[in-house]
Amino acid sequence: VSHYEVMARKLGIELRLGTEVHAKFMRSVLHTYDVCVVAAGARVDRDRFAAVAGAQRMIDALDVAHGRVQPGRRVVVVGGGKIGLTIAEALRKRQGAEVTVVEADRRIAGDVKPAFKWRHASWVEELGIPCLTSHRLVKVDAGGATVCDAKGVQTVIPADSVILAAGAAPAHELFHEFEWMVDELHGVGDALIPRGLEQAIQDGYRLGVRL
């Protein structure tokens, strides 16, 4: 991040921080710009858990990652992919939280590239983080999370906070809002398809060269 901040200053790139970009903003700068690049990333996909009782109680993983929300001492992380594992490991290592990871698939780290999977596996073991694979979330209430295994057996995991880190949805809304407000509209990174850091940087580089 520091590298990109320095390069932006050196190249004279204007940065407008604390600015929410939406249709009203785009109308205010209409005809000012020829090209718009949407690099708004992705969001945690709450729609996948709309049918889960008490789903509204779950904390967004990105809010936890950015420090906007502080989870309790006992935590259940729903999602054993790279986001869920990273948050679980950080909460356990830095704050000493009691963390349990719940993953619907048979293995954790499903969206982690092969060369890095073993790292998460060793960290989880080293930190003593239980990972319940082949378990799906059934209910969230004040007492914690109720999960169900492949055989239908339900288990209640006591928790102060339940963090949703399963699945990511791209920020497609901005594409629909901006389509008729600028002559040339592009998307890069997770705003197109949630993937990884390297792919996002490559997207930005290739588009930057074209522009």
C-alpha cells in the first residue's frame, strides 16, 4: 500500500479519499471524464444466507478486517476460505480469541492457490483453531451459532460474535448506474469476478497500458 501511495504522488495522480461514488456523484461530474474504471472490489454475499434464522446477527468479515467492528471473545467464522481463515488466524493470534471456523465444503482453503494452502493448514493447527468442514449454518442467535453436519446432526457453538466470511459478490451495481453516464466504462479486479490480489493487479496493469 505504501508503494502505491508513493507512486501516486510521484505521478501526480489525484486521490479523493472519503468520497462515496454513486449515481448522484457521477451526474455531478458529467462530461468531465472520458473513461471510468470500476475497481470497487467485492462484498460479502449475505444473500447466500438469507434463509438462515438470525442471519442479520452476523458480522460482515470486511467490517472486522477494516476495524469497523470489534468481535467478542468467542467467535465463530462462517467460511473457511482465504478471508475467513485470515480473520480467524488474526483474531486468535493477536487478540487471543476463541475461534471456530465453519466450512460447508469438505476442506478449508478452497479458494487459496495450491502453493499457499499448506500455510493456512499449519497455522490453523499451530493456533489450535477448530475447523468444522462439511458443516452448514442453520441458525444464529444470542447464544451463538447452530450448525449441521453432512448426516444432519446439529451442534450449537457458543459464541459472542458470528462473522460471515463465506462467498463474495462483485460490486456490479456501479456498472448499471454508470453505463449511460460515461463514454467508456471498464471494470477490474474483484469488481468483475472475486479472485485474488495478483489477478486484480494484472487487470489494472493491462487496462492501464491500454488506456
